[in-house]
Amino acid sequence: MINPYDDTYFMKQALQEAQAAAEEGEIPVGAVITCQGKIIARAHNQTERLNDVTAHAEMLAITAATNVLGAKYLTGCTLYVTVEPCIMCAGAIGWSQLSTIVYGASDEKRGYSRFAPQAFHPKAVVKKGILEEECAEEMRRFFQGKRK
Amino acid sequence: MINPYDDTYFMKQALQEAQAAAEEGEIPVGAVITCQGKIIARAHNQTERLNDVTAHAEMLAITAATNVLGAKYLTGCTLYVTVEPCIMCAGAIGWSQLSTIVYGASDEKRGYSRFAPQAFHPKAVVKKGILEEECAEEMRRFFQGKRK
């Protein structure tokens, strides 16, 4: 049986959040968190709107997800995020004990895997490259627009 | 002339925040941010109260300081924090472009210097060990109390 709710499906949802960010003039990064196959939180980067460098999509999604569950830890949950998390978000992902992290485009300049490769929970599963091209294209389009 | 508003003075203020955290049953970490020698934000760990693993003293202080200044970046500002920042907070400190980071006790288990040593802005100045013993004692006392 084909499962329509696979990693690609949820990454598309994260990508929709990224697109919403772009429309608001925010760097287009989107995230969703799932629990038992259902989306419990969705967020996009809001650093400009909130004038707050900590308001990355992942941070907002983690805070929202813990509110939804009423739990402090997100053990068993999965984060989908369009771009590889930065050091800050990777640290938050570690604290939250998220079990699975799925990201689209890599971020060689700011990504955690270069600067803080041990940030996640030791048992966390990481999948990368899901809809990589679409996620990267969203970023490219945004920064090309900025340069005009 | 003796300057009463030196690093020790501001670390004492951060320590007061840590003590306030302990009284609330929170892990006792406190932070203040100064700008031109004046405190513009003070915060303590609120992960329990807010049920949010991202609510570390440094994160709350950074968000508060940017609100006070109406600026997105904290260039020229100094963060005083009683315990060495974790990966998440170090990443946030990097994004915020804080110029000087002063911390009391080292955190060998969770501190950024082991896991993400390049997290701060490349030009940031780091001072450690200010009131180290008092800051560490605050943590020891808290965890010893937990074990009773």
C-alpha cells in the first residue's frame, strides 16, 4: 500500500511554510513537527517580524509542539525542516529530544553538521536531502530577489 | 579610580537571577546583558515554568535586549551568564552578534566550548571564570537539593 503521508508529504508541508515566510519577506525556512504521523506544529522563520534572531522556524515549531503536547520533551516526534538547522536550532533539537530530524537542503555555511555535529540526542535519526532541490531553490530565489 | 560597575558587579547581578531561578525550582542559571555599561535585560532559566526547553536564561535575555534596543543585533553589548552557554544559546549568541561574552562556571558536559567552539561571532571576546566558584556552587546546591 502506498502511504501518502511519507517524508516527502511532510516536507512539502514544511516547504509551504517556507513559501509563506518568503511572502512575508523572511528568509524562507519552514518546519513542521509530527507525532504519530500527524502534524502537531508548523512554523516559519519570523526573525524580521519579531525582530528576534532566535525566531527561527525550528525554534518556534519546538515551542509550539511542546505546548500542543503539554510535554516538555518531543521524544518520538519528527521534525521536518526545509534547510539544515543552524547551531542554535540543533541545540534546541537536542534539548527537546526529538527522535527524528528530516531536512531538505544542506547549509554548508551555517549548518550544524559542520559546527556542532553532536548537537542532537545520541539516538536521533537524521535524514537529509528530502526535496533538497525545491528547498534550496526557495532560498536561492529569495536571495536573488534581494540582490535586484 | 575604582569602577564599581566591573565584570564582577554584573556577574553578581546574573547570580541574583540564578538565585531567583533556584527559588522557583528552575536550574539556577542567570544572565544579564549590558549596553554601554548599563543593564538592558536580565533573565533566568524558565524551562519548567514555561514548559519549554528553549527558555534558557541567555535566550530570554537576548530576546528581551533586542526588544529594549529595538535593534535586531546586539553588537557592542555584553552578556554575563553564570554558567557556560550550551550549544543552543551559543548559536543564539552568534546570531545576535553580541560582542563580549562573560561566563562564570564552565560546563564540561553541555558547554559550547566542547561541542560548538566556533559558535560566537569571530570577533567576539570571551571571558570566563568570573565568580566561578559562586556560580558553580549555586548549581551544586540545586542538584544536591534535588537528590534529597
